[in-house]
Amino acid sequence: MKQKDFIEIHDFTAREVMSIFKLARLIKAKPRKFRDALKGQTLAMIFEKSSTRTRVSFEVGMFQLGGHALFLSARDIQLGRGEPIADTAKVLSRYVDGIMARTFAHKTVTDLAENAAVPVINGLTDLSHPCQVMADYFTAWEKLRKLKGKKIAWVGDGNNMAHSLMFGAPKVGMNIVVATPQGYEPNPQVVAQATADAKAAGTKITVTHSIEEAVDDADIIETDVWASMGQEEESEKRRHDFAGWQVDKRVMSLARKNAIFMHCLPAHRGEEVAAEVIDGKQSVIFDEAENRLHVQKAIMVMLMKGRKRSK
């Protein structure tokens, strides 16, 4: 793979994305074949934001690949607190073979990547969530068998998930409609970049304030919590602003008959999604969660295997 780092799906070609999917499928089917793929290597995992899926999937993934994962919370290191991010990146590069960072500011991850001599993986920022979205599209590939020409509908906040889904859709040949309440639209710069990608790929990106427009004839409907981590003080306002934006049976009925429902988790049943939907037959949320493990293992193998640390 040409890329040293995994920061955003936008950075990769459609062929590279599919290569990751194919490797993830092989790793998932025959995990024992890859148990020494990263033998003796160490992944530093930087967490400014706590997590269940990100920590467990990366830590277990490195173990299953024969390597070791080192958990570093914001309390454990001096990232941005008296020590420049550039220095942290350069120091860690002398110790470890890869860095995964789950941070608030997107610039923290890009600064780490710019200054590290080892691969840096974006585990989540306020701007994007590419590993989750790669797992989402991989799950869709498993379930629908074919992604080209399919439609995914995003219902809710124009947040980091919406951004990465927009970047990913053109790479897998899908059309995407992002529906948000007024004032919660996705980042205009991301929309512009993703739209350019879509034009080149022959796909379409639409941003709307209509749930019905988004989900009409959709093959996938996806949503997320109304208030993400770090937005707790806005919870009441967001609950008011997102009234009527729940994905329920009526919303699902407007999509294709065999449409699947996705959610990156954690979920608030009764808020952004009805329990009967997320726990229903069309929901693939636990397959989606499992696939974080397989897709991230593929990303780590493609970035880290055979790459020598340089000073």
C-alpha cells in the first residue's frame, strides 16, 4: 500500500480499499494463518477518548497477529501537555512499530502522522471515524454481496461518522444521502472533497433535511447518538432539535424491503433508534462491531508488516 498512515478513507484509492476488504475477509476466514503476521511488533494506542470497541478490537487484533498493544491514556503520557505532539511522535517512533490514536482534535492525529516514522492509524477524531466506517462498508459488502450502485442513507447529526461515510461511499461505488436537522449539516469542506471524489467515481452525494428523501429506496440506513462524546452539555438542546429524527419501523419501511440497519454503537434505544429496529431482523450491528476486529487487523498488516522503523 502506498500510504504510510491510515488517517482518512479519502486518502485511499478504490482499489486499495477493496484490497483491505479482501485481506480482512481472508483474516476473518483463516485467522490462524496470520497469527505471526506482526510477531514481535508493538502498537502504541493513545486514548484521549475512552472506548469499548476501539480499545478491545485493536488490542485483541494485535495479540491475534502475534504482536503487543500498549494502552496509553491521556493521563499516562504528556501528549500536548507540556510536550509538543511532534516530540511525542518522534519518541514513540523509537520504541514502537505503529501508533493508533483516538483523539478529540483531528490535528492531533495528522500532527502525529506528519512527525512519526512509523504508521499512524486514526482510531477516531471529532472530524472522522474511518476504521468504523471501513468496518461498516465491509459488513455491507458481506451482506449485500455487491456495493456498486447501492444507496446508503445517513439519518442524524452531520458528525465524524457522516464525514467518513461520505468519503467511503465513492470508494466502494455507492451513492449516499446524508439527512440532518437544520443546523447539524456535515462539514462543508468534507462535503466538497467527498463530492469531488463522487464525481470522479460516477457516484452521487446528497445532503438534505428530509428523512424521507434520504431513506427512500435505500439499501442501508445508518444513524448515531444525537450527542457524541464531548457534547454532553448539549444533550438537552440536541434532544429537542432531533425530535422526530428517530429511525423507527416507519422510517425502515420507506427503504428497500431487504435494507439493513447499522449503528456504530453505543446506542440509545428510544432516542435515535427504536428498540424494535436495532434489535430487529434487519439490524446488523453486532456483525458490524465484530468486523472492526477483522478490518483493523487487515489495516495493521498492510501498514506494518515488513515496514522497518526509520529515524
